[in-house]
Amino acid sequence: MKLYEITNEYATLLEEALQYASENNGEIPAELSDAMDLLELEKDKKLDTLIRMYKNECSIASAIEVEIKSLKERMKSHDNKSEWIKRYIRDNIQEGEKKEFSCGKIGWRKSSSVEIVDESKLPESVFVVIREASKTKIKELINSGSIAEDAAFIKQSTNMQVQ
């Protein structure tokens, strides 16, 4: 039986138990109580399994995160090493000199880049402005009553924690 089926069956039995109890001075038949207890045990087993699966997935994700960090460090090391080798080659060959080898070739191309000397002397049209709403400031303004409810609102929710 699936968890949602157990939950639905339990809800049905609970309704029956409440109906029976209201008609019989608060008493619930033993077979109904036993069936509810069995469903509760089955539900607890399913939840225990799901919590174990959840924790396993979290630990796998954490291990992957650690591995990603390690791989990023290794990648950065290799990138730095390759850039050092490229500079070393550039420093030991005449600019513009072309060489071809079985494993690759050395060539040159022209390029240009912009160097900014004094930003204050640049026209406003060259600046890019990124517009982003600050949720922290919005929350403060909502709490002080300065923002209309149709512009933004604070959504209340509960978050389940599995430990």
C-alpha cells in the first residue's frame, strides 16, 4: 500500500470511528481501533523508509558538492598551469612567428580591448544598470505600511525539517 493510500484509508477509518463514537457514547469498536493502529504502524514504516531515503539523498548531494569543490580546485590549478605555459611559450618566441608541430601550432591574431582610465569622464549612456528588487527592503516597507498590498505581500508558510 502506498503512503497516500494509507493516509486516505486512515482518514476514512477515522471518519467511521468518529461517527460510530458519536452514536455509541464515545466508544469505538476494537476491530476499527485495531485497523487504525495497523495503518498507523504501516504509515510509520513508510515514513521511516522515506526519511532514510531523504537522508541518503542529502548525503549523496553533500558528497557530490565536496567532490565538485575538489574538482573546481583541480581545474583552477590546471588552468593556472596552462596559462603559465602559454605565457612561457609567448615569452620565448618572436611575436608574430608561426610554428607548426605534430601536436599543434602557434599562431598570432590581432585583437583589441578597451582600457578604462577614468570612469567619471565617460558618458552615462555607456553604463549598464541592473534593476533588482531588494526583498529585505520590501519586507521592511510592507511591515511599516509603505507598500500597497497589490504591489507585494509577505507570504507566510511552514517548512518541514527532517533531521
